[in-house]
Amino acid sequence: MVISAELLRCDDLTLAFGTKVVQANLSFSVRRGSIFAVMGGSGCGKSTVLRAMIGLLPPASGSVFVDGEDLWAASADRRIAIERRFGVLFQSGALWSSLTVGENVALPLQMLTRLDASAIAELVRLKLALVGMAAAERKLPSALSGGMRKRAGLARALALDPDILFFDEPSAGLDPIMSERLDELIVELRDGLGATIVMVSHELPSLLGICDDGVFLDADAKTAIGHGAPRALLETSTNPTIQAFMRRMTPATTAVRENAIAGR
């Protein structure tokens, strides 16, 4: 069987709330093993596009394909099966405040698998160790820093061994050091687990440092005005909106982040 290099595709996607169109006629594809950026300024609809891709917001028109299967045309049962291939880290971490970190990570395993308690406990420890949070298993989210809550949310997103990891503004609220550490972890997950990453962000250090493909959304045009790696858009795009967005940080400054992530 030939496995396509394309894992996810949005085809002529239009998203709207009532008569208010957020983004229209979006078409782009995500390669297996890539770190794909959905980028653009605040208010352009990045998170709305993410919600359509993960099955939370039905499009006004168009399709989202996962391995060639139309997510929104599938039956309810089939859609659930497709969505089990997703892991999602929301901007806030979205942890249940009344549950410990370990209980948060265990929740999808309890709800969506038939594993017994001992197997779930072992997997919880494994996922927390993977993101450097083994010592926090019995802590409540309120006892964690912002960066630790993001890592705990990531451990939960990894619980079901997803093929695609979605990140909604992963660096939001983090200081530069924690943001860099999270970027390093995202690259490790891509390289170590073979996961495909889709990342919504407007943070230039992350976009230019770790993303190898992407789509640029514009609030005024209400569609994509650029496709390609953030670095390529910075260097070659002649669109003034893209250049204004990308030139907030110089290439020389970005090289510091890239070198740190590469371990040099």
C-alpha cells in the first residue's frame, strides 16, 4: 500500500458565524511529519480554522480530509474514530481544575479505551515523563506554573498516541525561556514519535524557529494570502501584510532560537 505524503487537507474551506464570514476559500495541505503553521495577525481566524480541523466547528462549505477521508461528511461514529487520531493542546491548557495532573491525563484513557486501571496508571506516568512532568502527577493545576500547565495539557493530548498534534497558541503567556523549551519539546515529539504538528501561532520565534510549512491568513482579505514555510515567506514574499508581520523580528535574532533548538 502506498502511503500518501499528505496527511491532512483543507479544500475550499469557508468558515462563518451566521452571515459573518471569518475565512473563505481556504485550500492547503499538511505533510506527514511536518510542523505546519497556521499564522497571521490577531483576529484573522486562526483558532477558528483549527476548530474546523479538529471537528469542533462545522464549515459553512468545503471539506477537511484526514488521510483522504472527509471528516465532516463522515458518519458520527466514523468522525469520532477519525478524531481519536488527534491530540489537541488548547491555549489555556484546558485542565480540569478539580482533578490532579495525573487524573487529567488519565481521563481520555478512561473514557475512550478499555484499559484497566493499572495499564492506565502506567501510561499516565509514561506520558508525564515524556513532557518532563513526572513529579507533578499528584499536583492540582492551580499549583503549576503556566509552562507546567502547558506541559500537563500536552501529556493529556498525547494520551491516545495521536497521529496529529494540534497546538493553539502554545507560547501564549509564557516567558521567552519557557517558550523556547516548549518549542524544543514540540520538535522532539515530531522527531521521536513521528507525529505531525499543526500549530496556530503569531509568535515569530516559534514560527521561524521550528515550522517548516504553513499558511498565512489575513483578516481583511478573509482568506489565505501566503503559503509556505515561515522562513520562506519572510525571505521571498512581496505581500506587504506578510512582510509587516514577519519583519517584527530580524533573521539574525531568529538564528539564536534556531541554533538553540538544533542543540548547537
